[in-house]
Amino acid sequence: MPRTPKGRYVLDTYAIFTYLKDEPGAEEVGKLLRDGKRGKVELLVSWVSITEVFYQTVRRDGLEAAHAVAATIKRWPVKLLPIGDKEALSAGWFKGRFHLSLGNAFVLGTAKVHSAKVITGDPEFEPVEEAGAIEVKWLSSKPKD
């Protein structure tokens, strides 16, 4: 498995909602955000993940709440990354190789292109990690088998 630089992470939708909803694992995400603010780690978020958070919040709580959540995330010490050709093609490889949602494929493509670990508790990432295709930092809230 290729080694990623220490301290560079991509937050996926699972990690973002874990923090926003103060669910188990929120303290781990909060620590990363505090470390990001101090410059100890670099935190990345794909705009595809922001899209997922936005539409899920629209469905659950309405448009105004979704805009408020997006504004909150924009204030976090994260770098919001657009989807370029490298991220898109890398996501396509992950989507073609593994059974993944398109959003998770983009998280993986972003992590691969930017040599970052994925922060998640989503078990959909397990086969990708087991295959050695990416490094995952699992939240303690990861569902048990």
C-alpha cells in the first residue's frame, strides 16, 4: 500500500455528518478540525461530499438549513477541492474496480490524487482498504459486523 504523508486527510460525508450531528466519533473529527486550525494536519473535502451533505440536509431539514450547514463547513479549517480531471478519472477507476457509491468513489479519487488518508466510519470503504488501494483512518463509530 502506498504510504500517505502524515497528517493529510479527506473527510467524507460520513465523517462530516458524524461531527455535525454530534454522533459517536464526533470528538475524533473535532480533534482533527482543531489540529487543522493549528496547522498540525491538512484537511481536504471534495465538493462532491459537500453536495451530498447539502442534498441530504435539504431532504431532512429544508433548503435554509442546508445553506446554513454549507456555510458552517466553509468556516472549518478545510480545503474545499473542486473536481478536476485527475480526481474524476481516479474516482472512475475506484467506481469501476469496487462496488461503491459515486460520492465515495470521488472521496477515494480525491484522496489518491492528493496523497491523503480517508476519514470515515463507512464500511463501504473496507474492501478498498483491504485491497491496499488507499489508507483509511476509521472513526470509532464505524458500524460493527
